[in-house]
Amino acid sequence: MSSDTVPRWPRIDAIVREDGSGEVTIDGTFHPIATGSLEEARVEVLRRVTENAAKVGRPVRASATGPEGLWNLIVHPDGTVVPEEDELAPASSPTPQAPASSPTPQVPPGPMAEQTAPGPVFEGAPVVDLPPRGGPPADPDATRVSGVTGAGLAGGAAGSDPRDAAAETDPEDTVRRVARTPEAPGATSSAGAVVEPTNGSGVADWVRESATDGTKGGASGLASSMPSSMASSTTGSVLSPVSGPVDAVPAAGSMGGSLSAPPSEPTPAAEGDAPRSRREARESFLTHQQDEDPATRGVRGMLTRIGIRVGPSESERAERADERAVSQHWPGPRTISVVNGKGGAGKTPSTVLLAAVFAQFGGAGVVTWDNNQTRGTLGWRTEQGPHESTLLDLLPQTDRLLGPSAQAADLARYVHHQTRDRFDVLRSKPIAMANEQRIEPQDVDAIHSVLSKYYRMILIDSGNDESDPMWQRMIDLTDQLVVATTTRDDHAEAGALLLEALATRDGRSAYLAQQAVVVVSQADQKEPASELEKVADGYRSLAREVVTIPFDPAMVDGHLRYGALRTDTRRAWLAAGAAVAGGL
């Protein structure tokens, strides 16, 4: 099946990152990827795309993005992966000849030669059903499979697409191309197929090894055999980044037949070649070095105030970096859930003070939500507005508040504004029995939809019952997980058990657990600092980042206010906010 006959559905977009994370979106259904390395992420993405190709019984299109570029691919049910443009290349395209001194056989003319590794490349690889963010997939059968039967990866192509003048003026067309280096002759694999080296990255050697070495037939072997310099296609096939060097090659067809540069026009390949346009050759008048503000703290700050300009210390620079991190606004609302299965572990103080940090430095648009049916105390630890409304009063109004005639000020009837820390609070009703304020998962969705419409950031203070559908639905809506704990052993153990349980719940929950931020608060002012570090060290293998908070009397009882904390406590909460922002 040629590229022009491969249907446009399902639409598959894949992303991998250097830290081994990524995602695959199939017809709008989001599937996060959480692995230990970039190579493993590529393997996992390829496995998922191949599964869907096998499910529909034909090749599928996939757009793959990595740290080095973007590729449009065709993935076959047997695991073969080829650039989209290569399947449009004419069968009679001439192939560059090998140098006379090279002992390697020449690449014969004809359609692209494919290489298949003996046996299933991903045989035995675990399959995890990953629900999308915010709910189950629209078509559960599209990703839930019991095994993988894909064969090996494909090799390179006999021809490649040159750059032409249109590529210099059409960035979108440039993104669609898959650049390949044709100067090296093909190498014959054990299966008799020809593998084309790409940009000297060693990918062709890796493909040959995977086809001949039986020890690399499994998913783990495939991931470990990938070279670190491999182009960041999420498929792991023989690809080169769009920005890579390309030598002169005969013309080949591209998407829609628009690629028509004559074979005699070479394309610069050397790294030090002249810029491709006059604009690139000219230095912009807008380029300038951003001046650093002078010091404001300590002796350096005192010198600044008397007229001697002195740069900030390293600690002040670090604080400014954390302030910038929590001051930014993200494209779309973000939901942060603060959890621990043990009561009294510091969930409510963490929710309130993190909200204060984001609101103080980032401005308005922050709300906290007491998602607790068993006497949540968020309302007791925060300032009350001129009314007594709770989420039970908001819930019947969700349809109206989501309507086109609703205004942001209408929400002031149901939330309680914190006049000093500048965020809002949606209270629960702790004086009522749990059965009187039972909230169903669809109610959680409705409240979240309203808050997402009017606020840029939602921080959820959770209950202690991890089996409650209300709690579990909160996890489905979460963008960043925060585990709050004190230095007490039972609090710390409960938080660790929660992370371990989430790691086995589903793929998205496992990703949230892996990327969690843990906030460890000192439970007793008489405890030595070593107790904080002991608990923090125990969490470092379970979460993305761990932040410690010193004991502060202002956190023990009464209303919680960021400005009432000690200086070192405020600095610690700012660092916690920056750690949370790193996952948004």
C-alpha cells in the first residue's frame, strides 16, 4: 500500500523526550509514556503504533516528534517503519554509486528495500492499557491488546529526498520532509536487504545488529541496543532529522509530488557552510544581553541601596529563578492534586500555601478545592467570604455557569476569596455527614469544568479514602501530583504506599506517580534536621523531586497565610512551588 493510499485515520501523533517520557495521541485519545530513557520511550511508542496498525489490519500514518526533529511516517502491522515520502518515491529512481575504492556493494535501483529482523522484535513486551487524561478512551478496543506480534524494523531506502528552493520558504514543507544522506553505499544485512546509513548516526549499524543478533529480539534488548545519537523518531527506524545535512541526490517524489529539484543542484552538507538566506547572515538589531538586576538582599543589597551597584549572590539568583518558575502562565488550565492516605499528613497546609505561592507571584486565577466528603478542613484553615456557600451550592449551578451568558464575577457567590494571598477557595461542608454530601464522579467532572473555565490553576485538597470514586476521578483529572507528608513514620509510609499503588493502577496514574513532587514538613520543632533528610531520602527513588519544609508555628493552627510564615519557611514553600511548576 503506497503512502497516497494509506487513509488519514486513525490520526496518530507521538512525542518522546530526553528523560524517557512522552505520549501517543490516537484520534484524540491521550496515552502517556513513562520509561527510563529516550531509547526505551522510542521502543514503547513504536510498539503502541504497531499495535494500532495491527488492530486496523493495514499501515497507519504517524507524526513522530523528538528532541531533534519531526517526521511523518508510515507504520505497517508487521513493525516495518518507513518515511512517508519514501513510499511515494518512483521505482526507477537512480541510486548514487559507491566510490571506486569502497568494497561495499552498490545499492541496486528499484523500490525501497526493506529489512525484517528474525522473529518478533517486541515479543513478550508488557502491554498496559492507558486511559486518556480526563476519562476512558473513546474506543477501549483501539489500545487494549494482549500481546504484540510485530516483526523487525525496516531498513533504509535506496533513494532520498533533496532540499529545493521551496523548502527555504515553506517551513511547513520542510517539516514534512525526511532528510537522508545518500553518499554512502548501502550495506547488505543477513536477510539480504540493503540498509542506508543516515547522517553518520550509526542507525544503520544498529538495524543490522538487531537483524542478526538474536539476543536483541526483545523490547529490552532493542532499547539497550539503540545508539544515543540516533535521530529522535519515536519509531526508532532508520531516520534522520529534518535539519540534518543532505548531499546532492537524484530527484524523488514527495508528498503531493511537490519535490522537483534537479539532480545537478547540490545541497550544502558541511557544518560550516554559508547561511541559506540574507536574514540569517545579518545580525538582528534586537539581539541584546539582558541586564541582571542588582542585589537586594544582605550586604550586597545594602551596597546597592547606597549607590554601589553589586550583583546578587548565588542564593538570591536561585530564589529569583524559583520566582520566575511560579510566575509563568501555562497554555490552558492546570490541575494539581495534593494527596496522602493518612489524615494529618499536611495536605491542607500544602494546598493552601502552594496556592498562595502561585497567586502571589503569578497573579490571579488560582483556586483551591476541598474534594473531601469526610469533613474536609480547607474552609476552616482559610478566610471566609461574605457568604457560607460550599461546593454543594455550586453543583446545581454548573450548567448555568458553563453557559455563554455566565460571567466570571458570578462565581464569587460560591467561592471564598483570600484577600491577602489572592486566591479563591471552594469549600466542602464539614458539618454535614458524608452521606449528605455524596459526590459522584460525574459531579467531580462538572465542578472541574466550571473551575477550568474561570481559573488557570486548580489545587485540589483530597480526602483520605483512596477507594472513593470521587478521589479516583480527581486523579484522572490531575496534571501534577503532590504527596504531602510529615516526618512521622506513619505519614511517610502512607504516602509511599500511595505512590506504589498508583504505579499499578493504569498508565496515566503510573506517570503521575513517577513525576510526583513530595513535600516533607517537619512535624516537631524539636526534631533534628536529619529527620527531614531521612524521610526525603526515602522518597527520592519514588518521585521526581522532594522538598523539605522546616517547622513553623504559623502552620500549626488557625488560618494559613503565606505572609505570616518565617522567612526560611516562605523560601522553602517557594522552592516547593517551583518544583511543582517544573511538571506543568
